[in-house]
Amino acid sequence: TKLRNDSMLSFKSFIKEYKVEMPAKGSGLGVSREDMPQVEAKDYDAYIRYLKNRKITLTQGEMNPDDLKPIQKDFHKGGVERALDKMITAIKNGEKFKPIIVSKDNYVIDGHHRWIAHKNARMMIPVMKSNVNMNKLLNVTHDFPQVKYKEIGTNKVIKK
């Protein structure tokens, strides 16, 4: 993942010097975390096949997080900090980041906390972008058999 040109701080400096900025209350479309579908990385291959059977494709790439829009209304600072920690570890180990799932119209379907982490770090974010709009992708994702729903702040699965 590439750093955007406007920031060349080390992560240690970033974490010590900057306050993690969270989206403003009400900046999303108003869907609570508990109602947002979560697709685990281990289920991505099945998810991609599931979408393909419904004539929906995902294209991998990178985007500027400033070009993305949230659906979720609830955000947990600890979740963003954990995402930043995972970013640091991945960079140190030369690992790839888990991509977020994005609709054709640039809404984050899965990966809101990773999106906020990349936005704060001023880094491009890996995405799997669909060929359908947010409403269609969100509805189909809700119906994916392996989708999970998690409690905000704890990551505890509350329904499957």
C-alpha cells in the first residue's frame, strides 16, 4: 500500500503526535454497527463466488479513503486503533492489508474501521469494488450465508 504524497510520517510518530480523528456523529447513512454485514477474510472466496452467481463482480484495487462514504453510523475509537496496529504490523512484515468492500457509488459496505484508520494514516486503502450500487450490494451481502453481525467495541458476534 502506498502513502499518499501529503504524508511521510513514520507510524510511531503518527501515533504519538496525532489524535485519531473519527467521523462526525451522523456522518454515515445511519445504519448501526450491529446491522452492518461483516465478511471475514477467510470467507472472501466464497463471498466472491456468491456475488458472481448474482452477476455482481468485485475488482481489486486501491482508493483514496477521502473518496469513500460510510453507511455505518457507529464507530469505535478502539476499533480504529486496532486497525492502525494491524497496519503497522502488516507494513513491518511486508504483508498485504485486508481490502474493504466498496459499492460502485463508493460506499463502504464492510471495513468501516479500517477505512477510518487509512484515512487517519493518509494512506491509500485496498478495496474490492463492486459493479453495483450500495443498495444492491448491501442487500445481497445481508443474504450471504457466512455473513456475521458484530457488537460495536467488542467484535462479539451477535447474530449470523
